[in-house]
Amino acid sequence: MIKKDVFPAELQELAAFARVISHPARLAILKYVAETPACITGDISEFLPLSRTTVSQHLKELRRMGLIHGEIDGLKVNYCLCKPTIRKHLTAFGEFFDQIEAAAQSCDTSHC
């Protein structure tokens, strides 16, 4: 048994989402895909100071989490955001921190 399996599925999913978006290159890729009408793998590599192989690995993680999807167009792949999945994760993240904030004990905030 893996230790993370003792935690509820919703916490595991939040952690997986946080892990995927925790890399600045993945955030840059998401931003680029959001701002670019036709996003092709090679274009992303030209935008970031990373090799195509490294960009492909980051794209794989974003696809695995369902944050982007790609359409094959000959030898190229056009990427788009998967807005329903992004919205789902953002809502879950927001609800989680709303619960944390509501349950937080009062303390001296001068240390924050």
C-alpha cells in the first residue's frame, strides 16, 4: 500500500493538480496555449528556453492531468486548453482553501 492511498481521493487529486502546475515551464506553456490561437508543439519550443524534448515532457504531464488536449495535424500537434477540467480543478482548489480559511484558528498574524 502506498502511503498517499490512506488520504481521501479529493486530496490526492488536489495534490496531483498542484504537482502538475508547480513547474514554471508548465505554467508558461498553459499561458502560451491560452494566448495563442493555433498552438503547435514546435511553436511552444520556440517560445520557451527549453528543448523540444523537455517541452514534450511537460506537455505530456499537462495532457495526463487533462489540462490540455492536442489534435494531430499531419506531423504537428495543435494544443488547446481543456477549460472544463481547468475549471473543475480551480473550483476544488478554491473550496479547499475556503474550508482551511474558515477553520483557521485566530493567531498573531505579525509572523506571516
